[in-house]
Amino acid sequence: MPIVDLYGHGQLRERLAESISAGTLPASLLLQGPRGVGKQRLALWLAQRLLCTGTKPPCGSCTSCRYVADLTHPDVHWVFPRPRLKDSDPDLEQVRDDYAEATAERAAANGLYAPPSGSEGIYVATVRSLVQRAAIAPAMGNRKVFIIGDAERMVPQEGADMAANAFLKLLEEPPADTTIILTSSEPGALLPTIRSRVAVVRVPLVQDKAVRAFVENPTVKKVLDNNAKATAAERVRVAAGAPGRLLSGETDARATINARRMVDAATSARPAMIHTAALAQGSMGARGTFADTLDALVELLGERARDALHSNDTAGAASAAKAVDAVLQAQTYASSNVSPQLIASKLIRDLSATLR
């Protein structure tokens, strides 16, 4: 089965396609934007557009397009954070085998995967492999495409100066048949020497209409239903323009949905909704899940405060900040021997009095 289609980013795709047609697409790009907006999927779309042999690229039906969609194109090299290999100095064949296996896992999951753990990175052996592959002619078409996901996770390593310098040179002067696409949600964490060698393309949040189409895709819906039951409308609200957030796993998805329901209950000011939302937090045995919900609630209210400041709504930002204080107090209660339902009931009423 091919990976799930790319949803949204229509205007950005048009601009990139026009740049390719005009021959002005930079050889080294950095797609930067919020986590979960589909930067790596956009990079794969761009690879498909570059390698397509159809009359209206990307046609989706030519051999190149199908191979990219299946993650089996020999000229598309996709690397991303991985656990460190057991061998402290793995050879390039070990690195290639590891990424072949990891890419096959992503293909089997239709391109729907959770973000990497904090222990994973892009290590120096991977960088050496990239540099070596860039020097080899394309295997199938007339171009090679390298995609480096979460590029800020490149791990500097003592004694790896030669590999780092070779990679910088590759970014600055890639072979004529090579396009390099880096993606990052934290571009400030990239080395300045890398940022100075790439053309930055900002990837925005996905519009709600496209997010809804994504969550209603049967393949996506099946995966999300395995994580946590929710309506399409709830998932669109939880995603908040970054549908990849919904793939972060059962715990995160359930916590975010519960947090959203608490905010909805508080802002509705309806006693029945407050009571229902409080009961949904479970009993004494659900303290761990409730702690996750409170963490998600802090993040949700923080986003609310930032959005208010962006709109010059200082009163709204202040009320959201005050609401965060109420959640922090609830976290203190949650660490004691108090029922999550009782804490949630009080917290929702506090939020109801605070949020505008």
C-alpha cells in the first residue's frame, strides 16, 4: 500500500512546482514549520514532482511516482532520527540496512508514524552515507533526492569533523543531479553553518478543511481509532493545523482530547457538561492518565495565550495565563491522594470563571 496522500499546502505546492518548471528551485532547501504540519510528507511530494516522467507531474501513475509513493524509489534517500546502532562505528552498509528496514516500516504503516523519541538522532555514520551516495549517479532517473527529516537532530560527534565538512560542502555545492531537502521544527537548533547554506521555505499550519479530509481518510481513521475514539470535529480541533500531532500515540492523543473537552465544558458554562467532563477523568486508579491530561491542558492554554497575543488580545492572553495557574494548582492536588474527578470538577469551574 502506498503512503497516505499529502493534504493541504496547496499554495505552497503551486509555488514549488512553478519554481521547478522555471528551473529556479534551489538545490538545497530547508522546509521549516511547526511540528506535525507534514514537512517530510511535503518533501516526499517534492521528490515525486522532481522525478515524475508523466506529462502533468506529479502524475501519480508513472513508475517513478508509484515508487516514491511506495517508498521504494532507488533515487530517493530519506533519513531521519534513528536509535544509535550497537556498533560504535558502523560501516555504511549497516547504516543503509538500518534505514532500509526503518523506511519499510514506515511504508507498511502507510507513512503514518509517531515522532522520534528523544534518544534517537542522525549520527555521523548516516552523514557519511549521505555524502557517499551523493557522489553516485542516479540509479533510475536523471536526479537524486535526499530528504533529511528532523535535521536539527544531527548529532555532533568528536572526531567527525571530516564528515561534517563534507556534508557542508555537499549542501553548498551539491552535484548537478542532486536535490537536498532538510526539514526542521526547530530551525534555531540547526548549526548556523547549515542554515547559511540552504534556502528556507516556511511551511504553514494546515487549514481545517484539509485536516478534516486527512482524519476522514479511511486509512488514517483506522490508525487514529486505535489510539483514541473521537469525532472528526474533535480531531480537527486537537490537531490545530498540525495533523501529525494526532499520530503521537494513544496516551498523547487521549490526553489532548480530554483536555479539549475540559476547556469546552468550561467555556460552555453548562453544569451538565462540567459534570460529564469531570466524571470522564476516571477514579483514583486513573491518576496517571489524569496527569497526562493536565499536561496537555497546560500546552493547550499556552497556545491559547500565544494566539491571543498574536491577535493583540491582551485580556484574552491574561485570562489564559491565569487559567494555566489554575491547572498548575490542580497538578499539585493530583500528586496527593485526591480523586481526579473531584480535582477536575473544581478545575473546570475555575476555568469557567477565568476563560473568556
